[in-house]
Amino acid sequence: MYSHEVKLRVRYGETDQMGFVYYGVYAQYYEVGRVELLRSLGVSYKSLEKSGFELPVLNFNINYKKPAFYDDKLTLKTSLKEMPTSKIIFHYECFNENNQLINDGNISLVFVNKETKKPCRAPQIIKEKLSAYL
């Protein structure tokens, strides 16, 4: 398994009328987690796109356990548990400042050839970078 953590601070505009982080904001938080996990491996989304790959989302799952509030400092742990094939599955755990799990989930993305728009195998660079961990 390969994991990476990122710290996020809840901004006022990310909260709803009840003062909770709006549920849809977590999709953006999870995107930050996966982009930073790849960057920690030395691979950027930008470089993947330049080399002819796109990564549309196939599936998004989240389980809400506790709310987060304005100005909370969150820790988002993003993990890869298996070697990507034509798809890649990111697993998430989001914790509040008291280290309480506030939500968990996963997102599946598919590697797509930018020109043909058809699914393809994961780039070799990602497999090489993850081979020591998975």
C-alpha cells in the first residue's frame, strides 16, 4: 500500500447553512488528495495529460461519519492499495483535529487515451513508481 497525507483548512465558503462542510466539497478535497499523492511519487496530472492520458471518474463513494466545520484543520489520508491496470482506485480517510474519522471513501478513475477517448492501460511511469510499494 502507498499512502500520502495532506492538511486542509475548511474555508467559510465551503460550509452550508448549518455550518457543516457542504457534502459536495469532499469531492474537491479528495481531488487534492489524489493529485498530491501522485505528486509525492514524482508524477503530476499535468505530465500525464501531456503524455496523452486523461483520467475521468468512474465511481465516487463516501461514508459520512461526523461533520467538519469552518476553520477546522483536516488531515486527508489518500492510499493506493493495488497496482493500477486500466483503472486506478484511490482510498480516502479524512480526520479532524482530534484525529477522529469524519469520513472515508474511494474514487475509481479510468485511464483514457486523450486522442481516441478509449480506455487504455496505466502509464508505465505510474507502475514503476508504485512497484516498490504494491
